[in-house]
Amino acid sequence: MDRQIDWAELFFSAEGRTPRASSWLGAGVLVAVAAIYEALVGPTLHWLTGWFVYPALVYCGTCVLAKRLHDRGRSGWWAALIIAAVVAVWPHPSGFLDFVFFLILAWAGIELGVMPGEWGSNRHGANPMRPA
């Protein structure tokens, strides 16, 4: 696999497919950016800048999720359910509904983080691991 990652395409486009390794790397970058932001910004500045930073991170995360869902042969709209589950259980899950959201996140973790993409081409494009 000599393919280089196109970072702009990974974070700002929901079209096409991305393999597991690229999506793990993209998720790691987004988590690192969020952690650095949280560590550097104080409470007052956080309240002001968070309105711009977090929507951008959610958008980029949705693009990465959609591309990985496409690689598994699923619709990118499933990313909305996964993002809603993350928002619902963050930061303190409690109650039955949060348990249901946790099950959705467990499914997403296995489906997107562990299982390989579809072998051949699908409606979202060619297999990124085996370019034509």
C-alpha cells in the first residue's frame, strides 16, 4: 500500500471510500486536535471559540465516518446516527437510553474499526486498497 493520504479529501469530503488505517489515522488526528484545544484554551476563551472549533471537528469527523461507511458498503447517512450517539453519551452516560447509544457506538467500533472494507468496487467507488 503505497497510497498517500490526501488530508483535505479525508477531512473535507464525504465522497468515496477510505480504508481502515486512514480512517483510524484521521480519527486520531481529530482527537489529538480536540485534546490540544482543550489543554490550551481557558474557560472564557473556550466558551467563545468552541462555537467554531467543535462544529468544524464534527464536520471533519462526519466526513471520515462517511468515507469509512462507504468502504463497508453502507450509506454515509449512518454517520449521523453515530455522531448523535457520541453527543448523547458525552461526557457522562447514564440511564437506559445512553445504554442504547453505547450499543450503537459498540456496533460502529466493530463495523468501522475492525472489519475490512468490501473487496471489490461498490456504489461509492473502487476499493482504495486495490486501485484499478
